[in-house]
Amino acid sequence: MIRPFSLSDLNAILKIERESFPKSPYDRMTFIRLHSLYPEHFLVYTGTTDGREDRIWGYIIFSPEGHIISLAVVPSGRRKGIGRELLRKAMETPHLKRLQAEVRRSNLGAQAFYSRMGFRIVGVVPNYYGNEDALMIQWTPSVRKSH
């Protein structure tokens, strides 16, 4: 299930963040600030597995203008459609003209994921991650023509 983030989710989100982005994880205050800025666009994916308690498997944060600030899934939950569902939820946001994100040049897995979801590379930001470039990626909703 995808639902809005609440502050009680913070510890689980911080754990996912550290596991997903060990080189540059966001800290507690960053997530609190992002929640205050984008409460409707900070979503978590929850569910049960093997009869265990409900847990958070991943999250996405994006601005109303369509900038994906962060998307992460618990390592043990990857390649199971969780990231795809979170990203699809963002893609279904009404009136969104595009979604954009930055991806490390070395992160081939993320590049392949976004490419499968219809994103295209639209630019490069030199040294975005300090000593590594970012690829700027973008997705634009298809325009449905009425006949």
C-alpha cells in the first residue's frame, strides 16, 4: 500500500536511506524539512511479508513541479516492483508536466530502472555528487489526443 509519510515513519526511512545511499544519506532534519515542504508528495510503500508485521519497504519524495528528490527501496525489497509502484504513483499526479531526477553516472541499476519507466537522459551536471557527475533524467507524460 502507498500512503503519505508520517513522522512516526522517520526511523524506518532513515534506515532505508543509509542502506540505499551510503555515500551521501540525508539526515533526520532533512526528512523533517522535506515532509513540511511536500507533505502530499512524500509517500511510503508499506506491506507485510511472510506474515510479519507491516513495515515500510520504500519511499519517494518529489516536488509539486516534478523534481524527484529521493526514491529508495529496502535492499531486500528491490526488484519486486516497489520502486516501480512508487514512481508510477508520482507519474499519476494530476497536472504534472514532467518528472526529473539526478542519477549518479556510476549507478547503472538506477539508470536502467528509470529507462524502463520511460525516462530519458537530458543532460549532465558535472561534479554534482562532489567527485562524480550526475545524469539529468526526465519523463514527460504522453499527450492523449482526442479523435
